[in-house]
Amino acid sequence: MKIGIVGGGIVGLTTAYYLLKNGHEVAIFEKHGDVSQQASFGNGGQLSYSYIQPFASRAILKQAIESFFTNLPYAIDRATLIKNASWVHSYVRSCNDRSFYQTAERLHELCVLSESGFAEICRDIPNIQIQKNGKVVLYSSAASFNGNDRWMAFLDKNGIETRKIERKKLKNIDPCLDRVEREYHGGLYTPNDAYIDPVDFSKKLLNYLTVKYQSEFKILFNSQSKLLIKNGVTIGISAAAVNYNFDSVVVCAGLEASKMEIGCNIIPIRGYSLTYSIDNRQSGVSITDYSKRCLLSNAGDSIRATAGADFVGLNDRVPPDKWHELENFAKKIHPHVSNIAPTKWVGFRPLTPSSFPIITKAEKTEGLYINSGHGGLGVTLSVGSARYLVNLIGR
């Protein structure tokens, strides 16, 4: 089949990879001038196969309610909540233990597909670098550190290796944690989690597809796309005043999917990061502060501090105090970045109420498929959701 893909981020590219392997012809329509320029561009680059807690949870709902008055750890705009009342209602309904663990099970299934899928892609493209240094989630209170028994049981049941690390042993995971030992009661260490540069990965994957599938694949940049639907059947994509006919179309457009009137209940969640370029060092474990919702990724040649799950619509103006808090977090654990001017990034993650992405065949439109709404797990779930979607399409 001839298949068009809307969106040239990491989800669109991995979807193209598996469609091409299944014998289809593929064209990607990307509105920017390069790949992975939106949610993937400055994010934490985590392959969090083990850290799969859905954002729809009682704990995060409690934090969100508190943030409504304090603006920490999340920024929440009242007008945005009102505008997205239907989404908020569905989200609150998902914040119960039953839904949480059901979604976690489904996310784990996608992670299993992703982990083996990334390994498959790396066999095809050996110069892709995945740094498997693990991840540690730090807990500042005894209650949060000791209140993980049910979650630990869930991880154990699914064969996910997790180690509970007491405060004084944190430095054994990474020596840099010796500096902050007194601030935390302990952490959960997941050794199988990894880091990948999503932009570098996307560009190498694009180059591979372009060379290997010269007659079956193309990508059109700077292409603002519109779906062509006639009598309930998707017939193609319109871009730059040109109509392109396809047998099927896959929407991998993140937030753009919510604007296409195809039934995607997705809203933007603001995230932001600071990237410090450093002399090549040994890459290290990724570090998350559970209460502050901050992440540090150590790629060896850079340190990236990432934060934010802000309900502010498309407002990209991050308050100075939030930048300051993120900068302090990075310098506290990696003081060698103190004299380095970081590169700032602000982006928007596409989040569904349940925290599970929309990977499906459109109900009311023939020939239309959706692979969008991955929230903060876009990199982790990209390959797994691509494999799942391609199985729906078939050969």
C-alpha cells in the first residue's frame, strides 16, 4: 500500500521504518524544516522501560491540586483548565488505583515492544548510540520513599528489575549523588533504563530510510498538511496546494492531531530544559527528583536538566523562578556546569487523559490511523507504538 504519514518526529519516523519493512511505500509530511523539532527536540531522551508510572495517578492529582495554589511543581492556568474541562474531567476520572495499574500494564507491554524494537533498529544502524546507565528516582520524604510497596510488587510481577537504595548507598549508584545524600531518604534504581539523543537518533534513522528505500520512501519538509477525506474515506493528504493520494494515512503529529477533528482528546503539557555542553566525560545514570519532577540526563558530552508538566496551554514563557530552580538542581548534582551557559528549550508534550497514547484505526473514517498523544514518554514508547500500529495496518 501507499501510506502517508503526518509528522516527522520520532514517532512518525519509527512508524515509517516498520511500514517500509512490511513492504509499504511511505511518504512523511513534516511541517518543519528538519525531523524531531517539537516535543522530541530538547527533552530528557529517556528510554524509561521501567519508570512507566502513568501521569494519571492519585499522587500527581494531589500534586496538581496543591500546585493550583503554589505553582509548584506544576504551573497551572485557570483559563486553560476551563477551556479543557472535558479533558480535565476524563483525567480526574482516570486518577484511581484501578485505572492507574491497568494503564501501567498497557504501557509496560508497549515498553517491551520498544526495547526489542530499539535493539532491532540498532542492528540495522550500528552508529546509533544507546547509553544504558540506568535511572534513579530520588525521594525527599520518608513517606514517598517507603510508600512504594504496591508499585514495587507490580514491577516485580512484570519482571522489571528495580532496586531500593538507602540514602547512604546512593553514591554507589553514581558518585555525584554523594553531594546530595542528606537531602534524600533514598531512591529507586532501575538498571535497564537508558538514554538516547532523540534528534540524533531521528536524523540517523531518516538517513537510513532514505538510502535503503530510495524508491519506496520520501519525506516532504515545510509541509503543513491537511487530510483529504471523501464520503468517510481517507484518500490522501494536501500540502502546499498539492494533493497526494494514498491508500491509508497515519497521523503521528502529536498536538497537531487534536486540531484535525479526528477525535483526539489531547492537550499540550509544557516542558522545558537546560542543556550544558561539557568536555567529554563518562556518561552516567539519569537522575529524577520525584517531588520536584526534575530530571538530569548525563550523555557524557552534555548534561541536560529537564522539568515541567505545566497546564498552561501553548504559553511558552517559563517564569524565571522555574528556570532558576532547574538550574540549581543541575548545579547541585553536577557543580562542574556552574560556569557554563546552558541552552534553553521549551516544548509541549501531547497528553491524553489516561496517559496512554492513541494508537488506533479511526472509528468513523476508513483508511485513517492515529499514533499520537505519548505525553512525556514519546521517546520511550515511539518504537513500541509504531510496531503496534503497523500490526493493525498489516501488509
